[in-house]
Amino acid sequence: MNDKNSTSILVPAPTAWPFMTALGLSLIGAGLVTHAVVSIVGACVLLRAAIGWWFDVLPEQKEEAVSVTPAEPVAVSSAAVDYVGAGFRTQVPEEVHPYSSGFRGGLAGGVAMALVAMLFGLISQGSIWYPINLLAAGVLRSLAEAPVEQLRQFSAAGLIAGIFIHGFISIMVGLLYAVSLPMFPRGASWRSGLLTPILWSGLVASTLAIINPTLNARIDWGWFVGSQIAFGLAASRVIARTTKISTMQDWPIIERIGVEAQKGPDHK
């Protein structure tokens, strides 16, 4: 019923369960400042609404046909029209990068960022361990209170903590890149690799005094921004080169969640 020549489309059937769910949540909150009975009633309403809402979707999504007729005759144009392939409710983007690309991009960006940071350590302090220990000082009190001479020395605890912190943040930011890059226009990957690290550096500069006072007191912001740009360019490059996959937005909800159900007469 959703082809181009159809006079009707399928839309979700009207339901009051979302309203009842909101009412139940409101009663639960109101009971916190009034009486426990109000919260109990809200919990019962919420449970019933959740069950009703669930069966509006499973095992078959409740839909109704809505006629679509033009208000007046439409003039025929000779211009070519490109139809969007995903149907009436297309969401952009239609294709996304797989999450695995964000994982790989985060690791690649983390390596590029670490190389710049170690170069900073060699030039400014004569030690590659200095930036690693500075990063680890955010979670290790012994390094947070250590003098500069100690931060220049190898620390097994500092190396483990630094690798964990840097690796975790790099992977999380890489996944964020993988999700956000398909939303940018063509050719924006390298611009995102430049602009996003600068914005990120500004955010870190405004909060680092609270997150890591030791790093904030000893950081060189020129090198810091350079390491962030190295991360952004490397991560965006790796992610942009991966093959995109189609989203499931045009799949029936039953197929999207992997539930097998008998198809009705309106489903082909």
C-alpha cells in the first residue's frame, strides 16, 4: 500500500497509552512530595500503560490506512525527479558507518595523538613518560602530588592508568565520530577533523582545572590542540574510508527487532 501510485498509506493507529504512561510517571513523582499512595497508584497506571503500549507494537504493529488525495490537480512537470528510496518516512542519513569503524578510528586517532604528546614530552622535558604520567595523575594521587622530576621517570602504574584512560576516551570519541560523520555533507570529514578538536579543546580548557588540576597547571595548550587535531584527522580519515551500511528505517518493526510473527493480509 506504500507504492508511489497508491491513494493511501499506512500510519500507526491512534493510541492513548503514551498519555497514560506520562500520567503514571507524573503520579509517581507527585507521590514523592505528597503521599505514598499517590506513587502506588501511579505505578499501577504506568504498568498498565506499558503493557498496553507494548501490545500496540507486538506481535503485530497496529496500523491504519489513511487516504492521500491531492487537494487540487497537480501540474505535470517535465523535470526529472529523484525519488528517495526508503519510503514516506525517510530519515537522514540513509547510510551510516558501522560501529567497528569508530572503534578502529578511535584507536588510530589515539595512536596519532599519543605520538604528538610523546614528541611534546621529548622536546619540553626530555622524556616520553612526562605526558603519560600527567594524564595518569588524574586518577593516581601519587603522581598528582609528584614533582616534575618524578613525572619524567617511568612509572608502571602511570603507564597502565594512562593507557586505560587514553584508550577508553579515544574509542568513545571514535564511536562518536562514526555516528556523526554521515550527517555531514560530502568532503566534510577532514573539516570535521580540524574543527571538532578545536571545539573539544575549548571545552577541555574550561573544565580541566576541575577534572585534572595537575595537568591543567602544567599543560602546553599549543601542543594540546595539536594532539587533538592529530586525533581528529586520523580518526575521521579511517572512518570516512570504511564502507557505509544501510539503515533499517524502511524495515517493518518486527524485522528490525528480530521477532518472527505471522504477517497479516496487508503485509506482503
